[in-house]
Amino acid sequence: MTFDAPSLSALAEEAKAWRRTIHQHPELLFDLPKTAALVTQKLTEFGCDDVVGGIAKSGVVAVIKGKNGPGRTIALRCDMDALPMAEQTNLPYASKVENMMHACGHDGHTAMLLAAARRLAETRDFAGKVVLVFQPAEEGGGGGRLMIEEGLLERFGIEEVYGMHNEPGLAVGSFATRSGPVMAGGDRFVITIIGKGGHAASPHLSHDPVVAMGHMITALQTIASRFTDPLDSVVLSLTYVEAGSDRALNVIPAAVRIGGTIRTMQPKTRAAVEARFRDVVTMTAKLFSAEAEIDWRPGYPVTVNDPEKTKLAAAAARTVAGAANVDDDHPQTMGSEDFSYMLEKRPGAFIWLGNGDSADLHNPAYDFNDDAIVHGLRYWLALVQQRLGKTTAD
């Protein structure tokens, strides 16, 4: 195999420019006209066999057919959306949009997959098809779920799915993954406790929802500490409380509200925790002659890597990074990722790419490390080689 110009290092340098352009023009959730237009333009220029836009409003999908005959069809997925927060990096290519920034590295993810698309379209030295999925609304919008609902997997004949995300604190040029559950399912809730208001001097004439709320907050913590196996991770956090008014401190309010999140690492535990949560809330309110209304807001499912595909993904990473730089038993994280929807439907694997000593994700000082681009590019190409046959992964 001869390597067509530019080299992968030069291609990564070009991708850096794409990344910084995307970084300067962040967009949120499903409203990604500039980002989707740039992605569509590049994929068309590269000569992909099919380029389809408008999936899940602003998602873009491209198909590249190998020249070595029929074979399986795999999908490589990246996310494109930014976050509603103000950037504090003072970089020359910082966000030009007020209160929006790429604080999770989706600009880098998009640039790396574009670079892989270019090289794969040039060489096509594989059998089967590579489907490149540029997804909107990972940051809370469930764009992956909507793409699936609109027929992504069936329309393009996708048999396996692979995702990648940068990881601050992991050395540049390193990769990490693990088999089974890798990221938590995350659900949100708001509880309204309805009692009977009254004068603070006559609490016996009221059904005080504030007292019920205090007991409920404590009782909910027992779901993790007493209801679930200590080795089965569950995190319940109460993050929102609304009760009464500081301008009427002698008034017992008629209703209060509390809210928060529950994160679980096992699909079965997720269902059991929700059931227990509803029991605790209902019974605690009843204990104080109050009622409770639950606004349950399901979040992303548990992200579960297929064991066999995880081994293959780790093997691909080792071919480009060396065995010493690939951790295939990386600790689980209680963060959530909507690539989980795709892994529920098709076998595949999610892998982390080192971003070096950078600020954390979702931090106003965060920036994707451009030195990681070439490593992510090499991984994508090695993965295609691993699953579909010979391709370039120099």
C-alpha cells in the first residue's frame, strides 16, 4: 500500500484548522446549521458515496464503500454540539458566540472523523462499508436516540457501532476502554410535595410539606446506602429545593419542590432504583399527611460495551499506540453518554482518547488538545482495518 499525500500527520494538521473553525462557531443541541454545512461540504468534497443530511434535524451521515468487495457494515460515530456556557480560555480561536462554547471536545471529535472520512474515501482498501455518523444533540438532547428512531441503523444497514471521546488527564497518544458497563445511566426528577399551608404559630393546623421534605431527602439517600449492593454503583443527588419565601417567614407553605439526579451503572439496577424511589417518595409524603407528585425525566441509558467488540477496539488501539498506552480495564464513570442508545441496538464499543493535562470537560477553561487529532485519526483507520480488512493506519 502506498500512502497518498497528504500524510496522516499533514492530514491531522489540516483537521486542526477544521476543528478551530468549528470551535469558533459553536452551536447547541439540534440547531447546528453551520457545523452541519461544514461537515456536509467536506464529506462531499472527499467523494463519499452517499452524504445524507437532515437526520435528527441536523445530523449528517456518509457512506464509504470499500473496493475489496462485499463485507460487513460498521458505523463510526462522533458528536457535534456545544454547550451553553461562556468560554474562558482567551485563545485566538475562542468562541465568537456569546454563552456558547465547545467545552466537551465535540469540535475535535468532528474533525477527527472528517479526517478519517477523507483518508478512507481516498484509499477504500477494505471490504464492506463504513458509515460515518455525525450526530447532533449529545449534550442532553438525545440526538442518538432520535437518529435511531428515524431509521439510521436500518437505512444504512449498520451492523456494528463504535464511538470515541476525549479524556482529560489521560496522556495524549493513550486510549482507555473496558468491557460491559462503562458509563452510567442518568435520570432526573422533580418532586412536588403538596401539604396544607398555615400559620407558623399553629403548625398543628397544617400538614407541613417542609417537614415531609426534610425526611424525604434523608430517606432517599437510603436507596444507595441500604437498598443496593455496595459494589453496584448508585449516586442519588438532591440539587434543587424550593420552599416558602424569605418575605413571609411566619408562613408554612402549602407545597414545596425538590429535584435532582439518579445515576446507576446496571440496567436492572436502574429500573429497581426508580421503583424504590417512587415508593420512598409516596410513602414518606403519606406519613406526614401530604401528597407527592413525581415528574420523572428519563435520561440516557447505561453505556454498555460489547465484550467481543471491546477486545477488537482495544486491539486496534494497541496497533497505533502500543500495548503500554492502552488500558482495557479503565474505571467506570458515573457520567452519561447518549451513544448508549446505539449500543442498545447494535454491538460495539466506546473508547476514550487521551486529551493530556487539560481542564476538565464542561469547564469554561477546557480546550480540545489538537495533538490528539492524529492519534484519534489513526485509531479510526486501524479500527476499519481490524473489522473490514486492510486499510491505511500508518
